[in-house]
Amino acid sequence: MFSKRMLAAAMEPLMLSLLADGPKYGYQIIKKARAISGDQIQWSNSKLYPLLHQLEYDGLVESYWQPSDAGPDRKYYRIKPRGKKALVKTRNEWLSMNQIFATLWTPGLSLES
């Protein structure tokens, strides 16, 4: 499992990345996050929806209701052009940071005392 601080820093780019390949409703987002992370990311509704609402407020995602064959209507979320732009910027920042760590943590570097 990731630390709370690590996960908090990664939540926005993770969410935008999960929505980049198409609209999803809440449970689909939770399932996909678990699947791609090998169950290391286990968002609950209490973590998921405040983030989605904040991203919607910030103009990065939008929501809409769609009928469901399996029950009540579902609220879907999709990334907006502004969200895609933010994701590209954030992706580049994370990739740069990853490169810095890859350089610092070269194979053979002993962090044991």
C-alpha cells in the first residue's frame, strides 16, 4: 500500500488519467484504480467523490447522468479539454521527477545503514 501522503499527491493525476480513456461512473473508477495498481489503490466513496467534485469545480472534469439497464441512473464523469491540458502538464512534471529519482536511486545504491 502507498502512504497517505504519496496517494494524496497522486490522486488528481491518477483520476485525470483514469478518465482520459473515456467517461466512467464512480464504481468503474474504483475498480479500474484497484486493477491497475494491483489493489494498492483502494479508494472509498468518501475519497473518490470529494475529489471528483473538486475537479468538476475546477473545470477539469464534467458529469452527466445516464440511464442504466441494471438499476437507477448513473452519474458519469469525463475529462474536459482543460483537464487534458492539466494532465499533460502534470504528467510531464511526474515523469521529470521520476527521472530525478531514477538517477538518485541508481542500482547498487545502498540505503541501509
